[in-house]
Amino acid sequence: MTAPPRDLHARSDWTRAEIAALFALPFPELMFRAATVHRAYFDPTQVQTSTLLSIKTGGCPEDCSYCTQSVHNQTGLKATKLMAVDAVLAEARAAKEAGASRFCMGAAWRNPKDKDLEQVCAMVEGVKALGMETCVTLGMLSAQQAARLMQAGLDYYNHNIDTSPEYYRHIVSTRLYQDRLDTLEHVRDAGIAVCCGGIVGLGESREDRVGLIHALATLPVHPESVPINALVGEGTRAVAETPQKLDPLEFVRTIAVARITMPGSMVRLSAGREEMSDETQALCFLAGANSIFCGPKLLTTPNPEADSDRQLFANLGLTPMPLG
Ligand code: SF4
């Protein structure tokens, strides 16, 4: 694994009451605490940039309410087959030239078939040979599949728990929360770094956001990366059922609480950034976010163009984090 050594064994005995108390702090106090923790663990002027490519889009049999790639959401998205290895490597080269240090590849599957996994392993090996970090998200994995990806040299596996255990059944019915936890355990046991976070603005309550952070911060080892997404998927059931958008300051609070409770993790500002003002993004960085996705798309979701990110970094005095 090429990720820098970080303290992922910080407290994992957080109680829900403690996390709820952090959420309830006066905003300036919460920001001060989060920024203090952030600078104790990281250079707060550096932000990791990653690029995400959809290597197999749409047609997913799972019914995640927020996802444009689910066959259960009528989003008009055209399903594609798994990309060829050469085409993926050409995209990785372009991302490297644009300054990305990590290349993430996502496939819309419930779980990968072994034949497809071999093709993904060839992609991982090729991207590693370019000198980049690799991350894939392929759905649920068996212990054997996780071990195979480790053997191919995979650095990170993304698998989000989405929301609190209690709210989960409102957003997915085709799998259980425990299925997610089982895959995370297989990934961890194989020695692959874990990228695991959630999505907010799904109509969940503050208590569910507390539950999401609690579930992440009490994993035996904290995830190396914690993506926090804001709901965006146009045409999805979640968007139809959630007319009221989450208050941006509540999003910032979620980032801050993630930073305080998982101090050694990269906290990633993920989907929803395109709809955020520069001021909200600046508050997220102040609250401890230190990773973003660059490039025009996040799988199927629009993302700010590289130029606007460069401008944002220049305005805020931020620099891309070097590969560690
Ligand atoms: S989030 Fe993943 S598992 Fe769920 S529908 Fe989308 S691609 Fe499938």
C-alpha cells in the first residue's frame, strides 16, 4: 500500500451521545475544534485530488434510491459494458497528466463476476504501472475476490454504508447493512485500504447523520478515506421524495464531525460539490475536508471542471497533496 501512514486507530469507542453533542455545538466552536484536529494530523493547506472513471455504467440491479445507475430509477441513463483495459489506461494517463495522484474506477454491479474481476485486476495493474494509486468500487466482494484484488496491487476499495443502520431500509431494499459491513471486513482482512462514507440529504434526520458517523467512527479501524456525498441524482426516487435540500451548514457540520471523530482519515468532499458555492466548499476545507474528486464527472454525476477547481485552490491558497 502506498498511502502515507496515518493514525487510523484513534478512538473507535465513540458513543452516539458524544457524536450528537458534537453536531449540536455552536457552529464557531465546532469549526474551531475540527480545524484544530485537522492541523494536528494534516497540513490544512493540502488537498488530495483523485479522478473517478465509470468503467461500467448503469444497469445495476440494486435499488439504491439515490443512484442514477440503478435499473429501479428511471433516469434514462444508457447502460454500457465493462470498458476495455486499454481504454481505461488511456484515461488514467490523461488524469495523471492533469495532476491526479489517484485513479478510481467504478462499476455498477451488485457484485463482480469472477471473469469481470480478472479484467478489473488487469486495469489495476496497468494504472499502478503508471505510478498512480488505485481505487475501485465494484459492489459486494467475497473474501476470495478481495484477496485477488490485493494480489493485483489494489490500494483502496470504496464501499459506502450510505446512512445510519436505522434509515438504511428506506433507501435500499436489495441488501442489508450487514452485507456492507461484511464486504468492508473482507477488504480490511485482505490488507486493502478502505474508502467508506455516506450520503446526506436523503431525507434522513440529524439523528441518522449521527448514526452514519457513529457507524464509521466505531469500525475497528477507521477507513483511510471517508467520502461524504450530498444527494444529487436527478430522476431518482430519493430526489423525488426529498424536495427540501439539506442546509449547506448541516453538510459542513457533518464534515466537521467526521474530521473530529476520525482524525487520521482523509475526509472527502464528494458528490454534490458542483452545486456548492465556493464559500460552502471553503467552509468544508476549514472543517477538515482534505480530499476531492477532480474531472468533469463523478461516475454519472456532473462535477466542477478542472479549471474552476484550480481557481478555487488559488483563491483559497490550497495546493494538491503530493502522492504520499
Ligand atoms: S449505488 Fe452502486 S450498488 Fe447502488 S444502484 Fe448504484 S451502482 Fe448499484
